[in-house]
Amino acid sequence: MTNDSKYDAVLRTLDRERQARRSAEKIIEEKSLEIYLVNQELLELNQDLERRIAERTQAIEASKAELEIAKKIAEDATSAKSSFLSNMSHEIRTPLNGIISISELLLDEKLPEKAMGMLGSIKYSADNLLKIINEILDFSKIEAGKISFEAIDFDLHRLLKELIKNLEFSAKAKGIDLIADFDKDLPARINGDPVKLSQILTNLIGNAIKFTLNGYVKLIVKKSDTDLENGKMGLYICVKDSGIGIPKEKLESIFQSFVQSDSSTTRHFGGTGLGLTISKNFVELQGGTIKVESELNKGSRFIIHYPYSSCKKEQDSSESKPYEFIPLPIKVLLVEDNKLNQFVASQFLHKWKSTVDIANNGKEAVYLLSKNKYDVILMDVQMPEMNGLEASRLIRDKNSNVLQHNIPIIALTANAFEKSRKEIADAGMNEFISKPLRPELMHGILKTLTLDRK
């Protein structure tokens, strides 16, 4: 190969390399641009993501703040509602205490038959008002999830008989037959919550009487053959009436709060519309069932399968006897600011042969306790100047001037809330009695804390 040929070959090789380099540079330039554009897009996406995260975080923080505010508002509303109901319970129960207690005192006297009948009507009306108050309070407890149930031994036969006796007056007033049908195999004593059972039956029978214009109301109680929760035994309870009945389309809503079968029912028959709601909750929260069968103008049947347990101890023979009001020769300090309540409690105590000193508030009580000795204190909780809780804490304080730091203290309260009962216990009180005062309960607690300890 000549020199010229070699030179041409080198030139061609160099030209190919230059073209290859240009192609490579062009490819690199294009790829660099692509990488740059992708990086820019990623940067923009990253910035957008950071912005969104920041906005979302800000929204979450704002939402948290709103939730905290809403929670605080709800808690304040609940607290205000509880405080309102507590105060209203006290304010309404205080005059009721006077009406019911004085009626009970007068019913023990030998008065003309006509006067006794009128007194019975007064007490019945007052008991009905108390029932409405209790329904509102129970509904509030159910709403708050704070309802609790006792598990104590009680005489079922006695509870049912007293229930029928208490409701006979309203049935007779309407000319309705109140029929009791109790199975012979029904256990005499069971373990459960007698107050709640009595309330359920009072609601159902009271409703049946209210909505029955003529005919009958019948209470059937026998052992249940239906399996209940936790393998518990059960009672079959049926409240049957020949009343106005319930329309088919209203059967499903009859247990709802504030609901009656139609608006004219409330106008004609009255009532809060809470009784059936409370009864249903009481039954189901204890593991039972409740249902209704009814047709318009053909009466109704409320059927309950109610759980109970066997008694935890043998029956004390004294439990089946009527309560005996034995003399209580004790010295009592009654601390109460309401004059009517002072009169009522004093009348009961004098009747039981007790000696009574009266203090109008906690401050007066502490003063009297620094000068005198007593067997027991009956202490109202809500009073001016110094309330019962403050006075009780001062009495229990070993550094205070009272002569008896361990004296039994019984709270007198018109407040039925669980929180109030805890406050009573925390203040060092031994027992509490809810207003209106019930003579049997008051006498029994006084006896237990005084005579039975001597």
C-alpha cells in the first residue's frame, strides 16, 4: 500500500471516530437532558409532596385541636348536665321527702276512713312523682354507661306480693282487676337486684293499668325454660292487659326513649316515655330478654325472661317476718338545714324513743360535737355555710376539737348519682339514706350502727 493510501485510511478512521464521538456526545447530551428533566420533575414532586405533607400535618394538628375543644365542650356539657340533674334531684326530692314522710306518719295514726283514703291518694301521687324523677335519673345513668346492679339474696314472694299491694290502689281507682298468677314452683328466694326487678315490674304493670280503660291487668310469674346468658336460671314474667293495645307499625319503636304509640297517647295518658326504655335496658344489661306482643284495641303482652342466681346463704328466719320497729333509746345529732326535713326526721326518731339535737348546718354540728357526745349523726349532704362532706372530713380529722372522731355518720342525700355516693364514702361517712326517708331503712341502719354495736 502506497503512502497516499495509508494516509487516506488514517483519515477515514479519524473521520469515523469523530462521527462516533459526536454521536456519543449527542447521546450523552440527550440523556443528560432527560436526567435533568427527570430530576426536575422529581424535585417538583418532592416539593409538592412536602407541601402536601405539611398541609396534611397542619390539618391533622388543627383537627386534633378541634377534637380537643369538642372533647372539652362535651365533658363540660356532661359535667353541667350531671350537676344540673344532681341539684334538681336534691331540690325536687326535698319537698317530696316532706310530703311522703308526713303521709306515712299520718297513715300510722288512727284517723277517720275518709281521711285515710285522702292520705293514701296524696302518698300515691307523691310516689308517682318520685317515680318520674327516678326515671329521668336512671335514663341519664344508662346514657352515661354508669348503671350498676346488685347481687343480693331477697324474698321473691314478698317482693311480688308487696308490688301487687302497692299497685292495687291505682287499679281499683279505675275499676280494673289486678290479677296475680304466681307458679307454685316459683323459688321463694333468689339472688339478684330486687330494686331493679321491682322497678321493671312497676313500670310494666303501671303502664298496663294506665292504658287499660276497663277489664284486667295480669302478672304471670313462673320459672323460665329459656336458656339465658352464662347458663343462669331465669324467671318467665308476663304482664298482660285488656287495654288499648299498640299499632303493629309502632311495636318496633315502643322501647325507644320518649316514644309512645302516638302523640295523643301522651296528651291523654301522660308519662315521660322513658319507662319501657329503662325496663328494656335493665333486663338486657343483666342478660335477659324482653319483647312485646300487641294488637290495636286487643290489649298487650310484655314477656320477659329475667336471669337470677341461687341464694348465696341460708335464709334467716327473721327475714320473712314483717319489719319490727323496736325502740332505739339513742342520742342522735340531726344535721339538716330544711325545717320540714328536720320535723319529719325528728318525728320518726321520737317515735322510736330517740333523743334528738338539731344543727342547721355542718358548722353548728362541729360546734355541738365539741361540747356533747352522741351515738350517731344523721348528716344532710347539701347545706349552706358548711356542707355535710366538709363537716364529716372535719369530724374524722384527729386534730379537730370534736369529742368523737369515730362516731357513726349517716348521710342524708337527695342525690342518687354514683359519684355522690363515692364522695360520701371518701368523706368518711359510714352509710347513706336517700330521700325521701323510708322509715324501715332508716330504722334498720340506725339500729345496725348503734344498738347492734354495743
